[in-house]
Amino acid sequence: MMLSESHIYLMYSFSISLVGSVVVMPLLILYAQRNQLYDIPNKRSSHELLVPRIGGIGFFTAFTVYVTYAQNDFDPWLLYVMLFGATFLFVVGLYDDLRSVKPVLKLVSQMLALLGMVYFYHDAIERFRLHTIFEFISADLFNVLVFCFFLVLINAVNLMDGIDGLAALVSINFFSVMAIIFFRSNHHHFSILSLVIIGSLMAFLFFNFSRKFKIFMGDCGSLFMGFLMCCFALQLMASSCCDPAMEQLSGNQLTYVFAALFSLPIFDLLRVIFIRILNGKPIFQADRNHLHHFISDKIGKSHVFTAALLCSIHLSLIILALLAM
């Protein structure tokens, strides 16, 4: 079977991102070691050693290089708001990794980053509402609910980064689905961008699971990933409502796919909030009640096992949702 030019371009993009990130990660580790940029373990930490937490720089670099190279393939205004939001959250996350940022300031930064994206996709959100079970909700209220949902999602992805590999594997599941859907609907620039992100995540996993050359993605990586998930979800809303190639993925079918894609991080976040309320603790008070902490602490499983188990459950839910289309 002969590969088409599009398939070859996808393979090249993924390979370049993977190899480039494999080269970048050791440089980040070396830079962090020379400048003492470590994650200092505390009572909530899942590690005991000093580990650099700036792996997100690799993700952001891969993303920026591609969208700069392929800028003519994107809507100019979409490119501006997406780049602004991604860069803004990346910088805030990086500053938090190095110095620390108050939770309220992180929340405000997430809101500012999301505002431009939700405003840009305002019409797509409205068309999505009219073709789903949410049509009974007023347009203005639905926009607010979508904004709030994505705000929760960014924080949920951020909290997934509690053990080695989990946030990266969940992100790979998400962007793998995006790569397939956008490729089949001829939105190749979003498909390629998905593969570029997957390549950088896979390179990161090699070092994240390493004992000798370990690195964490940090808030600069998890906040950035959460924001990109929001961007891709909004683009999928826009494409499914307007593109004949996505007839199978419109209305309620897309709602089910979204529910599966975001099931693990959202469920884990809601579960932790519920436990904190039951225990009379502030909902923003960090603890070790997340699913991954329960499996690794209470059951005594390794980070690799825990991440693989939760990733497999997440992937199974996604496959079931896609098969039900």
C-alpha cells in the first residue's frame, strides 16, 4: 500500500517533534541542574529526589515551532488568540515552577487565556448548543458554562500531574483522537499539530520515567496542555457543525466523545472536591486524595502501573464513545 503525501508529511512531523524533543529534554535537565531549578519534595510529593520541573518548555517549543512554520494554514485571528493564551499560561506556569504564584493569580491567568478562545469560537459554541441536548439552555448562559467547564478542565489536567507519566499519557490519548478525527476530515494542520504534541510528549515520557535523567513537566507543561485541549475541543465544535466531512461527529455524538475524552481528569477533580467537602476542608487545599494517589499509596502500586492503569481506563472509555457514533 502506497503512502500518500499527507501520510508522509504526518510521519515526518511526528518524527521531527519526537527526535527534536529527545534532544531538547537533556539540555533542559542539564540547565536545571546547573541553575538548581528543582522541585523540592514536601509531604504531598510523590518523589524524594530533587527533580527539574521545566519539561513543559519542550512541549511549548515544539508547538511554537510548528505553528510559526505553518502559520498560513491557520486562521490569523485564531493563531493570535491561541498563541497568546498558550504563551501566557506557559509563562505563568513556568514562573510558578521557579518562584511560585498565588492560586488566585493562576486562576485569573487561566480566565484571561480562555476569554479570547471562547470569544473567537462564539458562533461555533452556539451552533453546538442548538444541535445537542443543551439547546434548552440560553445562549448567554451556555457560553458561560462552556467557559467555566474549560476553566475546570485546565485545572483538572494540572492536577493529573501528580505522579510520573499520568498527565502525559492522558494528553497522548486526547491528541491521538484529535489527530485521527482532524485527518479524516481534511483539517490536516490540526492533525499535524496533534502529532507534533504527541511526539514531544513521548520524548518527555522517556525522561519522566527515567531514574537517572528524570524531569517533570511542571505547571508550565500541565497548564499548557490543558489549554491546548480546550483549543482543540473548540475547533472540533466548529468543524463538526460546519464541515460535511464530520457529519458522523455532530451534535450529541460529539457530546459523548467529549464526555469520554475529559472523563478521567474531570471525574478525579470532582471526586477530590467532594471528599474535601465531606471532610470539612477547603476545596482548594491540596492533599493526596486523587485517584492516582489512592492507587499508589493505598494499594501500593508503582507510578508506571498506576499511570498505565488509569490511561487504559481512559482510552477504553474513548474507544467505546467512538464506537457508539
